[in-house]
Amino acid sequence: MDTALEEKRLQEITALCKNRGFIFQSSEIYGGLRSAYDYGPLGVELKRNIINEWWRDMVYSRQNVVGLDASIIMHPKVWEASGHRAGFADPLVDCLICKERFRADKAPKKIAGEAVTIQLADKGKAKEALDFIEKNLSLQLTRNKKNIEGAVASERGYVCLNCNSPFLSEERQFNLMFRSFMGPVDPMEEVANAVENGNFEGLKGKDLRQAMEKILNPSTVFLRPETAQAMFVQFNNIQRSMSLKLPFGIAQAGKSFRNEITTRYFIFRSCEFEQMEMEFFCHPDEDDQWLDFWKKERMNWWHRYANKPENFKFRQHSPDELAHYSKDCYDVEYKFPWGWDELEGIANRTNYDLKKHEEASGKRLQYRDPESGEMYFPHVIEPAAGATRAVLAYLDDALDQDEIPDSKGELQKRTVLRLHPRLAPYKVAILPLLRKEGMPEKASQVADQFFQAGINARYDEVNAIGKRYRRHDEIGTPYCITIDQDTIEDNTVTIRDRDTTKQERISIEEAVDIVKNRLAEG
RNA sequence: GCGGGUGUAACUCAAUGGUAGAGUACCAGCCUUCCAAGCUGGCAGUGUGGGUUCGAUUCCCAUCACCCGCUCCA
């Protein structure tokens, strides 16, 4: 697929989401807020259905997995122990020559004084760079085609990872966690007082920052950047209260927050996102086999709701991209319009988290084997999936176009969202053929039957029947039930299948069971 | 956050330094007996804030949002 088509695909999905009430931009009337999205009447159903399916599979289908819904704001020490406070504050640097921004710890290392050749994209860029160096840095260097020679590495010990330049901006901290303040008094007031009293007099840079942090820290809290930590922190309470024996899992779905440097691709990467995470605690000798087990389970789950399972695959992390806590990790990737990208990470976190929290809290977070009496840190296998990413993946997987004949027999394009029935926002649409002769009343009664059966049905009488069929095709409603004159006479209705557009005449009594059975499939 | 691009109605697109139009969609009514029908009427817009100007949607500046590249990540 070429770039133009990929872009068009994502636009199609975004447009459908807005037009049909799935997903809107946050605060749209005020110009929108960066990378924040609201799930509309249909989107909330789709997202909830996905999370419910996950919960059903993880918690309701297994004897050894239990649920948790922890608070989003946790004790600040949780994030110190987990490494997020340090790890989420990456020092970033701008290259003064090529304008590249990069993480200081990822840049090529050089010894101070070592000669480096700056490599630009072309001769023109190299000439510009040479001018810039002469004017702004007062250095005379020489140009050789698109390279600039004669520069030396500075005492910082690294150079630009793009062009090799040693001419770099200061390192700047970007805290990737959302900071907030707990307590009735705004801590800015205390900062203002300190300034007024001259407490910061003479302080600069790092020292000034530290002095201000000291005032802010007592009331500082962070929004969780992942849901996982609560499962570790509550390990003891959950294990004891539920009398759990290894191996067992704790599952949680909920919101997490990260100040991403860049957000991109609609809801794919946003600062506020929803996760579905499970921490599976097992004996240290069994972690590899459980990782394998959960890989299989999770891929089965992704495939269950997919029209095109070939668009889901595993990618193993290479040793240098593994997170500091993780021994082995596989991503479930989906072939998004812009390419393969991550949906879920299935990681072997070893005993890193429990150990860290035991150290930091001074509370024992080990498991005592009831038979042998042995005390040990369980190892943890973590399948951590993005719920909001799942929404986007399944929308892309389901969005399709085909052709069906119109009333004149000519083929017309049809947009159809081939969502798995359990993911579909509405399971069935109840449509009076005409708005007269008692059809609306009869249709209302049929809709009530579905509501009583706990099935989300949609009564819809707006526009001509063909248009209503198309509308429900577009939002993924698997069935349309139409009430016509025969219904009034003999209590039969037509039921239309979204994917085939074929209709069948059935009795009203059968209708609920047909839909129910379809929902139970697969 | 850096670099590049874009910004007119819910959508697709017109026009203009001097009263912003159309199609689709949406709403109401009429008509309609199964796959985006018709008729009538209606709602609705220059992202935001400044500047230049008698007058700015148009020119300039800033800002915000989105898209592309880098980066980061579930």
C-alpha cells in the first residue's frame, strides 16, 4: 500500500468515527485538546464491549485470575520504587546543527577531544551548517562535500545521533508522568511566598529547581502511567484475602496517563489511554513456560474478533530494547494503516517489581509455599494490552466496502463495519417499514423484547428503509429486524444479515433467540 | 518538543480586501410496502487572539488543532 492510500484509510476511519458517533475530538468547540478524544454513544459501547470480552476471557473463564480496580492516584513512593520517576524523566537534547532532538543516553559515545566528522544530508546543508558554526560558535572548520571536518567531541561525551555534531543544546528534563497536587492549598502559593521572601535568592539552574521541588514535593502526586503497579502493591492483600495459591493472576482494566513526547495516529498514541493488564504470578522456575502459555492465550483472543487474523503477529523484543525490568518480551502487533505497530506487550517482568516494592516499603512481598514452607518472590508474566488501541485495530479490521444492487438493480458501493457481533455497539436494529399503520408501535414492542432479554437494540424509524439498512451496516449492527404489514397480521418479521444483506422471514418469538445464539457463537 | 504542511457548514468543495455559495448530511412536513427514492421548508460556516486597513475569511504576527518526518510508548 502506498502512503497516500494509508493516509486515506486512517482518514476514512476517523471520519466514520466522527460522523457516526464513535469518537470525537475532546473539547472540539474550543479548538480541541491535543491527542484527547471522547468516546461517543457508539464508541463507548465498542470500547466497553472489548474490555468486557477481555474481562470475560481473563477473569470469568479462569479459576486462578481475580480482578482489581485500583485508584489512579497512588502514593508517590510507588513510582519511585517502580523506577518510573527516574525512567520517565529522560534528558533530551537538541542538535544545534541538524535540529535533531534525541535522548542523551541513546547518543553515540565519544571521548572528549576526539575528532568527529559532521555528516549532513547534502552539500547545501553542509554549507549552511559551516556558516552557522562560523557565525554563532566562532569556529573555523573545513567542508569536504557534505561533511564538515575539524570538530572535536566535548566533555559531555556524546554527539548527535543524526549528524555526529558535538554542538548541542543543554540537556532538558521532560517528565513523562502527569504531575498534580493533593491538598486544599495550592502549592504555587508557597512558591510565591518563597520568592517574595527571597528564599531563592542567588539560586540558579539545578539548585533553583531543587529548592522549588522541595516546596512542591510534599503535595505532589502523579497519575499512574500504567495500571500494573497496583497489582504488585496489593499483592499481599489480594493473595491473603482470596487464599490464592501460585500460580495466579490479577487483572485490571483502566486509564493510564503519559505525557508522550509526540502523539500520533488518531487514538493510537494519546496521553490518556486505557489499558487491560494482567499480572500472572508464578514460580521462578516456571516463568518461561507461562510466558509461552499467555502468548498463545492472548493471540487466540485477538484472533477471535478479527476478520483478518493475518494482520496480527508477534514480534520478540531484541535484548537492547527490553525494558530494564524485563527478561523476555513479545509484542502483539497489528498491521495498522501506517504499518505494524504494538497492541499488547507480553513480558516476563521476573521478580523486579515485588522486590523493588519490598525494598522501598519494608513490607514483605514474597510468597510462602504452603507445602514446602519456602519463601520466595514469584516471577511475573504480564500481558498488557491497549484497550483504546484495540478499538482502533478492530475498527480498521472491520471497516470494509462492497457492492450491492440498489432499487434499480444497479450496483452501489456499500460501507459495512464487519465487527464481531459481541463487539458491535448495537446487536440488532428494529425498523418499522413505514411510519404508519401501527408499524412503529409494533416495532417498539419488539424492541422492548430485546431490552428485556438484555440485548442492546436500536429502534430506528428515520429515513427510508434502504437508508436505514445502510446506516446500520456502517455502524456494524449485525441484524436488522423489519416490521411490515404482514407483521401486524401474522406476527412475522424479516431479519436481515449485515454481512450478506440476505433476509429471512421469521416469527417474532424466534427473533430474540436467533440474535442471542449468534452472540454466543465464536 | 523540533522541522515541514494544512485550517471556509457535520462532510466534500466553491468564492471574495466590501452582504460567503453548492452538493451531501441533518431536522420538520408530505409522499412512500424492503436496500443510500421524490417534493416543500428549515438549521448551519471562514479554528482562536492580535495587527495593518474606512473595511480582513482574504495581507501580516502569534496561538491552537490536525497531518507528515524525528522521538517515545500499551
